Amino acid sequence: MTTAAEALPARPQPSAAARAWAFVRRHALGFYSVLALTYLMLPIAVVILFSLNQPAGRFNYTWEKFTFDNWTNWDAVPGIRDAVILSLEIALLSTIVATVLGTLVALALVRHRFRARGSTNLLVFLPMATPEIVLGASLLTLFLQVRFATGFTTIFIAHVMFIISYVVVTVKARLVGFDRHLEEAAMDLGANEWVTFYKVTLPLIAPAILSAALLGFAISIDDFVITYFNAGSETTFPLFVWGAARVAVPPQVNVVASAIFLIAITAMVINVIIQSRRGRQAKGIA
Amino acid sequence: MIAGQKQARIAWRGTSRGSVTLIHRHRWLAPLLLLAPGLAWLAVFFLVPLGFLGYQSLESGSFETGYSFTWEFSNFWDAITGYDEQLIRSFLYAGIATVATLLISYPLVYWIAFHGGRWKNLLLLFIVAPFFVTYLIRTLAWQNILADEGPVVGFLRNIHVLDADGRLLATTLAVVAGITYNFLPFMALPVYVSLEQIDARLLEAAQDLYASKTKAFLRVTLPLSAPGIVAGTLLTFIPAAGDFINAQLLGTPNQYMIGNVIQSKYLELIDYPAAASLSFVLMALIMISLLVYARVVGTERLTG
């Protein structure tokens, strides 16, 4: 009895070079991807690395000595603490306001048919399609014309303005697949419109609102250009960095940036893990 | 007492039902109430300022004498002729950077979408990770990496790609590379979304019909990912054309883009009319390039 393999004529063994070439071809994409991901991570690694550096002079450019001092004395540089606090305050306040306003607009756009839908969509889209420098400059023009002093209020106004559009887009994307029968069922069971909204609609769209708020917070805390135009004498963290970059950036700036990065990335990783668990559970039930 | 409570409850129900019927009777009121606060904010703090910017772009005068509105259309002419170099540079750099983000990110997100398996979301996190480091600090990190005394320049000098006094920092290459890095996630994410949605059975079908791997990619995968490429191009090109941070931190005045001019006219030279007309020229040129792009790729793809 002969097996099929033996019956077949012996295939010529591929040469070592050909095998190596086949290996490269099969794994080229994966290898490239690892390189590309390394490229994406490189500046982040540099930021974190130099937060642990003890610079010899004023410039934190070359690696000298490992130290934790910058982390324990992160607010040793005058002004950095106030700048971080201001950034957090602005981000929190403007995110809350913009999330409420943006969610309402998204609800109206998805659930109601009205004549101005097209122009509403356009008005929401336009700020995202306008270069930041134009947004910042035009807003400053407004404040100059009406003689409104720039400062905390104007930063807040600017941030709400550019976050709203992102909130509308994010919430709208999730609302499109929303099952309206659930609301109808609640109404059939005697709930009025407010109760239905509060007990059915809101819990269902809460994840969308939360991710919109997180996005808004991230954009706000990172914004430099628009804030630069409308900050007056106030200094947010990005403005502090800008000022420092004109002379020499202290390692404490790297510390704050690394801390923001690590907090954000931890939150995201936890989110990914929870989502994938939930996905697996859902599959298990099905 | 009990009767009073009952009456109060009825009255309360009455008002509640009243407000509900009010919305029922005037169905058009509901969207209006939802839209009003958000749209008012955008109108007052986005549209009105654009109007003021337009008004200011037609003013004449100087910082010392003050500005007055005189329909000074020559501001626009001055903006275009005086800063043609920076305008061309902005669009050139933004264009090159947009193509570069596409070339770098496409194979990467392709690999994540088709070979990522259960690690997809975690790998995606690598792509958005740069967003969590403040924009300015990311750019400063590149300043650090490309510095003359840094390892990259040292290596390139050793293998004679760079001359002994050759530099990377303060060159056009550094500015374009900085823009590319900073806006890469804007290209990568939409392309990933469109690749992820592709039904794997379509590719199997193509191979069953004797398409080679290359042909299946060119005829099936690439066209199906086109919406993502279009969205990514818009998201990358528009902010890149208005950027001034990369030119400022990684370049010299020889690399300055139109954003640098607007910024310094506005905040350092206090020449508002010139800054305002330059802003409008920038927006108009972006609009024109989008229209050209729309003609090339087809309008239906642009509006999705």
C-alpha cells in the first residue's frame, strides 16, 4: 500500500535562498508593521526617557544620568502647576458644556426630520474643516471688536466651540443604530416623554456620550493654536510648553506629558479589555 | 388636607401633561429646542467671528493710527503676492505629508485589519497613542531625536549619507517629517475603518475567479478602502496646510508656512488686516484644492 505522498513524483527541494525569500515575503508585512509601530512609539519613548534624565545644563537634549527627581519635584518649575491646573479646569468645564450642547444637537439631527437639517450638518462640519489658526484668529477678532478682554472666559468659549462638532459627530454615529422600538415600548407602558428619555434613551446612549466627552477632554487639554490666540495673559499647559520651548524645556514638562500619556493609555487599555470581554460574553450567549 | 394633596397631584399631572401636549401639538418645536443652544454657540463663536474676520480683511491703516473699514481689496492682492512663497510651501508640504501618511499607514493598518486577530484593538491603540502626548511635546521630541548631537544624525554622518556637518534639524525634510508624524493617525484611522469593513468572502471570491493576490488587492481591496483614503486625506491635508508649529520648531524661516505668517502678523506685528486677508486666502485655497480633489475622486465619494 502506498500513500498518496509517495505516489507523487518527488518535488524538487527549494533552495535555501528561495526558502529565505519565501520567508521574507510571507513576513514582510508583519516586519514592516513592527517597524512602523516603533516609529510611532519613538517620540513617546523619548519623552518618557528624558523625563527621567538629569540634564547637565539648561538643555535636556542629551542623556546624562537617571533620576526620579523630576517626577517627585514635578512642580519645581515656576508656573507649571498653575498651567496644569488651568488646563484641567478648562478641559473639564468646556467638555461638560460642549457634551450637553452637542448631544442635544445630535439627538435632533438623528431623530427629527426638519427643513434645516442640511445646513445644520454643514454648520457642525465646518469648524472641523477650518484650519485651527483661522478659528483662533477669527475668534480673537470678535473679542477685539466687542472689546471683550481675553482670559479664562474666552479660552472656555473657544474650547466649547471646537469640541461641540466632535461631540455631535461621535454621538450621532452611535445614535444611527438606535432601536426606537424601546422608547415606544416605554411610552406604551405609560412613561411620558421625559421619563422615557431619562430611563431608556439616556442609559442606552450613555457610552456614546462618554466616549464623546473623553474625546472632547483630550482635544481640549491638547489644544495649543486656538488657545494661543485667545488666552490673554492666562497660561494653559501647552502655552507653558510653548513659552519654555523658546528658551529651554525643563524635564518637568516631560514629566507632566508622560503622566498625561500614562493615565490616558491606562484608561484606554482597560476600556479595550472590558470591551473585548463583553464581546466574548455576548458571543458566548449567542 | 388629603383633598388638598390630591388636588395638588392632579394639578401637577395636569401641567406635566400640558407641557407634553404642547410639544405634541407643535412637533417642530422639539428639534428647535434641542438644536438652539448648540447651534447658537456655533453661530456666535464660529460664524460671526468669520464675518468679523472678513470685515477686518478689508480695513486699512496701521497699528499706530488705528484701522478703519475702507473696502481695501488690495489687502488680498498684497497677501497673495507678498507671501506667495509661504503659500506654495504650505500646500506643497501638506500635500507631500498627506501622501507620506498614506504610504506609511496603509500597509500597517492593512496588517492590523487582516492579520491582527484578537489583538486588533490593542494594536489600534498604538496608532492613537501619539495623540495622548501633547502636540507640542511630540514635536519637541522630534527636535530631540533629529538634533545635531543626536544618534540619528551621528549614524547618518558615519555612513556618509550626511556630510560631516550635515544636519537634519532646521531642514525641509524635518518639517515635512514632523507634519507627517503628527497627522498620521488622522489618515490611519479612517483607512483602518474602511479596510476592517471589507467582507473577507469578497477576496475569496476574487481568488476563486483566478485573480492573483496582487490583482485581488488592486481590484477589490484598494477600491473598497477608497472612502477611508478620501476621508483621511481631508483630515490630514486641511490641518497640515494651516500648521505653523512644525515649521517653527523643526525648521527655519526658510521653511515657514502661511500659518507662521498669519500667526506673527496677528500676534507679533499686530497687522490685523493683513493677517485676516491671509486667513481668507488660506481658506479659499483649501476650498479650491478640495474642489479639484472632488473632481478627481468623484463627488459622491467626498460626501460619503
